[in-house]
Amino acid sequence: MLIHDVDFAQMYRDHMRQSDRAAKTASSWDARAKELKGKPLQSEYASQFVAHMDLTDAHTLLDVGCGTGTIGITVAPHLQQVYGLDYSAEMLARMQEHAVEAGLTTVATLNKSWYDDWSDVPVCDIVVASRSSLVADMQDALQKMTSKATKRCYMTHLVDGHFGDAAIADVLGKQKRGLPDYIYIVNILFSMGFHPRIDYLCFPGRLAGTKSVEEFIGKVEWTFGELTTQQVNALQEWYAEDDERAQQGGGDTRWAMISWDVDKVGR
Ligand SMILES: C[S@@+](CC[C@H](N)C(=O)[O-])C[C@H]1O[C@@H](n2cnc3c(N)ncnc32)[C@H](O)[C@@H]1O
């Protein structure tokens, strides 16, 4: 078998279907967005992401799954127009609040999903999807992003299929089926005729730095879905056993930052 015989798009879809991830709805992200009201944007992640971007000759940007505007708001001062697209209306409200705080009048929002019709989504110089690419069909998402970009696309996707929480998945008896790894994306882009670049961004995991076992268990539930009493007991034991390990929350989160040119030169 040769690499061209492998259908990475189908493999990704199969892997996504088989992963243990609790499905998230727009309303679950709305609830999360309410908790984020008044909180500053995550600057360390945003500054590392932006440091890997090339804004040369770019005037417009579409931020897909923009959340509170982590990337869109950060780069907006350098651009003429930024569009934030998200299926959570509350996330978009947070993005607009950040725009007002920053005195920006060039940020517009689009309340849409990856799965909606994008015919009225504006074409932009740059399209980004930051930590928002856990879609059922990656090839479809990549085609949608590329169809809306005139210059470059940027996407961050998990390395290893875990949010730095493989050890916790183990405690819960869920270690086997992580999410699809970034490497599918590289191969799907290659099969679409692109030559993607890859960088890696590393941060403390989303379960790190909790102040109490209750906060820790709440964060584990957000990641893994509803827990049984047995799982809660196992987590309480794990948390109490080793303070330093509990503070690390299981491990770092590593993001692959994948970028590709959509003009002829990048193909
Ligand atoms: C982890 S947050 C990332 C937010 C932001 N891009 C960042 O890096 O901070 C994921 C975002 O993707 C959005 N999202 C998840 N699934 C989506 C979908 N099917 N269509 C549009 N947005 C989606 C969520 O509402 C949420 O705002």
C-alpha cells in the first residue's frame, strides 16, 4: 500500500466517532462563556499563536470557533476587519465586549456552526481556527476554511489526542480512546494539494492549578462528561495522594499549530 491509497479523511471521521469525548453543544459553550464574563483574554497562548502568524499584506481575518476572541481580538489592531464565527452566542457577546474594551470598531460576529451553510461568510485574507477544530468531518472543515481564505490558514489541534489529561483519563478508566491527533490534518491537507507547516505550542494542561479537589472534579467533568460516584472517589484519592502531581493536573497540553498557504505558491 502507498500513502496515496490511505483515506485519512475517512480515518479521521472513524477516529472521532470512536473517541470518548463528551459531545458539547452550543448551550454548554454558552454556559462556559457566562463564567468568562469580565475575565481577560488568555494572553500567553494568544501571544504564542500570534507570534507564529504572518500578517504580511493581510487586511481581513476570519476566526472560526473564535470563543471570546482570543486570536481575533489580539490581531484586530493590525487589520482592517475581523470576523468572529462561533455557534455560541454568549461567546460572541464576550468577543464584542472585549472589542469595546479595546476601542475596536472593526470586529463583527457571525453566529454560525462549522456545519452550517457558509455561503454568506465573507472571504478574508487569513482564516484561523484556534483550539476549535474538534469537528466530525475534518476534510469538510479544512475545505470550508480554505474556501474563505485568499492568503493563509492557521489551525491549532491537539497533539496526542488528550488535553494533557491522559493520566486522568487513566484514573477514570478511559485512557484508550483519545481524540484524533493533529497528524490526520497534515495528511488530509497533503491529499488536498497543500504543503502545511507545523509548529508546537506547549502549556500547562486545563486541569492544572486547581485550588481545591471540588474545582478539580468540576474541571474533569467539563472535559470528560458526567462522572460516576466510583470515578469521583478515584479522583479524590488521586488528588490527595501527591500535591505536586495534583497541581500539574495530569500533564501539559501540546498544540500543533498547522498553517498553509492557499495561493498557488503554497500548493
Ligand atoms: C476551546 S474554545 C476556543 C476559543 C478560541 N478560539 C480560543 O482559542 O481561545 C472552542 C470554541 O469553539 C466553539 N465551537 C465548538 N464547536 C463549534 C461548532 N460546531 N461551530 C462553531 N463553533 C464551535 C465553541 O463555542 C468555543 O467558543
